[in-house]
Amino acid sequence: MYIPKGILGSGPGKWKRIHERGLTMIGNPERRVLTRARALIVAASGGTMLMGMGADGPVTIGERPAVEMHLDQSMIDSGLLDVDELFHFGEILFDARFNSLDGQGRPATTGGGAPRDPDEPEFIRTSAPDSNACAGCHSQPRSGGAGDFVVNVFVLAQTLDPVTFSVHPDFSNERNTLGMNGSGPIEMLAREMTDELLATRDRCASEAARLGIPVTKTLLAKGVFFGQITIMPDGMIDPSEIEGVDWDLIIKPFHQKGAVVSLREFTNNAMNHHHGMQSVERFGTDTDPDMDGMPNELTVGDITATTIYQAALDTPTRVFPDEPQRRRAIRRGNRFFRAIGCAECHVTNYYLDNRYFTEPNPYNPAGNLQVDDVPEPFRFNMTTEGVGTRLRKAPGGRAVLRPFTDLKRHDLTDEDLTHFGNERVPQGMINGFAPASEFTIAPFPRPTQQFLTRKLWDVGNTGPYGHRGDLTTITEAVYYHGGEARASREAFFAMPQADQAAIVEFLKSMQVADEVD
Ligand code: HEC
Ligand code: HEC
């Protein structure tokens, strides 16, 4: 495991403090033998993490859970833990190779949480459990990052019961592993965009009621066009002109389909889907729906920590090669990228009004911690706290974000170019948990050939490319930009070879840093 230098702050002593302040044990008595009085020593040495016990408690010899401590949300609510401490605890959970003593496995539930035949296989690459750790897939260039083709996920196969043995697109959508670097700022961008869309919808509704006629308004969020909305005097919504976002107008920045609101919602889904680790906020306290003999597998605090780990990862950065020719090409490529219309979808710059990441997300669907469940959301400043590259400050308490996406779904297929239209199974409501918003119009139409504009701020070292990860070069990915991106694609291939190469060189300079201090 790679531990960023400096994150330990005051070193193992810091961990001792956290633990003494009240990491509590949950679950079966096996695990409860560890008491809060013990010290947890985390030492980074040669890539290994050692968890030892203080002199005042017995040490478990032999088999034991991968995660011996669980975090009580009340410790977070009472303000006793800072972002570094939560980050580190979240990293332990994200990197843990869960075993049966943790509650790994879900013999009686599918990855969607529905009942499943316990005789089905325990591990299977298609329907999952398919892996041992979040970091088993999210590992490039380090924990929390993207993944190789070999760790693709067969999205929606997890909801099948009996499990499917087939990787055929009739059964699931094969997707490549994305990296979470910068995902805290992305979640906050989506929230601010959602606020804007919902404010427009509310203005539209009250105008329609006041005037007694249908009113139509253009939907813009941070300058991105999401079609238009028409509302009748009685409040009925005509959603037919809404574009690239679900009809509830809540921007869902996660999954390449744009289907999940928050890192927390994704974490609750993924913990159950990939590992059979069921969180109490999703599956209830003192229940054992997966019938593995282990209730309370993950606390609310554990899910908060795992979320903060992902949210506070370093933001992707720019890496400039030594060769002057390459540096010149990067500067030219940057200009060309905008000139030929790539930035119409891969929007380069946003201002965030708020520099703070706050947890939980006010748009979380049911089955995930809600804002009302905590006295005060946990927050950290994305321009000063967390690891590695931070967001840049902008005047007026704002921050600058350069993700190269519009967080909108687009169709890149047409008659000639169908590569990105390979999927067949519509991705509707996630895992059967309907969004909690009172404005929900479900199920949402999410056409199989539409995908969120891929963030490009990490494209330089998160290959392979495309939602299935079946493209090995950036040029191949651009080649398959048909449909809505046809014009900019034609412009790209009409350029002299050297100019195309400059754009590629520019994109390669956007990377997740190999190491963070
Ligand atoms: C078997 C491989 C695998 C494992 C294990 C895995 N993931 Fe993922 N993860 C993926 C893939 C593939 C995607 C892209 C899914 C898509 O686009 O539909 C993804 C996407 C995500 C995203 C959304 C990123 C974005 O920008 O859209 C988050 C958040 C995430 N994973 C968190 C987790 C957490 C937390 C765990 C552990 C509980 C985990 N993942 C375990 C493969 C995996
Ligand atoms: C109409 C919107 C749109 C335009 C214009 C557009 N893109 Fe994209 N781009 C997308 C979408 C959507 C994806 C995700 C495709 C998929 O995997 O399904 C994407 C994916 C990519 C990828 C793959 C990234 C990865 O990590 O897999 C690259 C590279 C890329 N675009 C570069 C470009 C370049 C260069 C241009 C200009 C020539 C461009 N795009 C124009 C929408 C657009």
C-alpha cells in the first residue's frame, strides 16, 4: 500500500489519538475483543501497513478481519476527527482485502440487494462478488485511481439472480474502471449545477402558476445547456425537451452513464456489489440480509471515511515532459483543442462558488446518509486540505476546476460510427433504490448509446480509453467520436498530422501524479 508522505502528520501518535478517542468495534463478538482503549499503530514501511496493538490489550493471533476497527459516526459529528484522519481511515477501508471475518460475501443477496439463491457461486467475475478490495480495481497509478481492462466491471450483472456466467452485452454493460482523483470537486460541481437547474425549474413552476399559462425555460447550469423545461399552470412538467440529464434535473456525475449522485451512494452500492460488505445505512442495524452470519458490517462512520478518502484524493495535474519540442506541442495542442470544438463538451474551466466539500450530499437518494441525519455536515476546504494537488483558489471565496467535461450525456454514435453504441441494457434506477426527490419522474430514460462526457483531466495516465476500455490510444478514442461530436472529429482528422499529434501531446500532459507528498 502506498501511503502519501506527510499524511500521517504527527505519525503513529496521531493514530493512537484517533483510536483512543473512540473507534468502536461493531459486529460479532469475535471482532469486539478489540476495545477502544487499544492503540492502533499505523506504520508506513516498504509499502506495508502494520496494525499493532498497544501494550494494554490482547493481540488477536491468527485469523482476524482485514478491518479490525470501525468508526462511529458520532466521532465525526462531534468534530473530533479532521480530514487527514478520516482520509487515512477511509484509505484503510478502500485498500482492505475483506475476508469472511469482516463479513465479506453475500450468499443470500444480489449485488443490487435483492434476495439471491445461496447456492450460487461465492465469487464470480460477472455478477460479483468479483474482487477483494476497492483498490483491487482502482489502483493506477495508485489506490483510488483507474484500472486496467482486466478489472472491467459487468455493470448490472450484479442485479441478476441466478448469477449470469455470460459477459455478452445482452446481460450487462462492460465498463472500464475510472479513477476518483478529483472526484470531491466533481461532486461539488454537480451539486452547484443541480442547484441552478432546480432553481430554474422552481421559477418556471411559480411563473406558470401565477400567469395561468404553460411556461418554458432554458436549462443552463454553469453555462452548460441541458435543453428546456415546460411547466403547466397546475405544476405538471413536460420533460420531453430536457437533454443529457435525468428528468429530476439532478446531475449525477458518477458512472459513465451519469447514474449516481454522490461518492457515498457509489460506496454503499460498491461495497455490497463487489464485496458483499453491507452498510448499516443501506441494509439496517442488527440485520443480516446477506445471511453470512455477520450483521453491521460497515458503520455509517466507515462509509463517511471511505467517501472522504475518495473526495480528498489529489486533483489531477499537469505533467510537462523535458523535451522542448514536446512542451511546444502541448501549448499548440491546448489551443487547437479549443479551436476545433472539443471544449464544447470537454468544458475546460469552471468556478465553484464554494471551496468546501461537505458530506453528506443533500441530493442523496434514500438508503444513504441524509443531511438531516447529522447535526452538521463534515466539511473540508478543497483548496487547502487533502493530499497532493489541490484546487486553485479564485477571488471571492471561489475555486477553479478544470475537469474537461460538461457532466452531460451525449450520443457519439451515428450511421457510420457505432463503437460507443455497444451497450444494450438500459441503466435505470440504481439497484432498485429510487431517487428520494419529490420531483422524481422515474424510471429515467437513459438511452444506451448516451454517455457522460468523459473527464479528460487525468487522460494522460488513465488509459485504456472509452467506456469499455477497449481503445489503446487517444487517437482511437477521438476516431470513434461520431454523432454529436462528428463536427469536431472531422475537424481533428482534417488537421495536418503534426497538429493532431499536438492535441494528443496536450492531452497526455493531463495526469494523476505518480506520487503525492
Ligand atoms: C471489480 C472492479 C471494481 C471494484 C472492486 C470497485 N470498483 Fe469502483 N468502479 C469500477 C468500474 C468499472 C467503474 C466505472 C463504472 C461505470 O462507469 O459504470 C467504477 C466506478 C467507481 C466510481 C465512480 C467514478 C466516476 O467518476 O464515475 C466510484 C466512486 C467507485 N467506483 C468507488 C468504488 C468503491 C468505493 C469501491 C469499493 C467498495 C469500488 N469502487 C470497487 C470498478 C471497480
Ligand atoms: C459532443 C460532445 C463531445 C465532443 C464535441 C468531444 N467529445 Fe470527447 N468524449 C465525449 C464523450 C461523451 C466521451 C465518452 C465516450 C465513451 O467512452 O462512451 C468522450 C471521450 C473522449 C476521450 C476518451 C477519454 C477516456 O479516458 O476514455 C477522449 C480522448 C476525447 N473524448 C477527446 C476528444 C477530443 C480530442 C475532441 C475534439 C476533437 C472531443 N473529444 C470532442 C464527448 C465529446
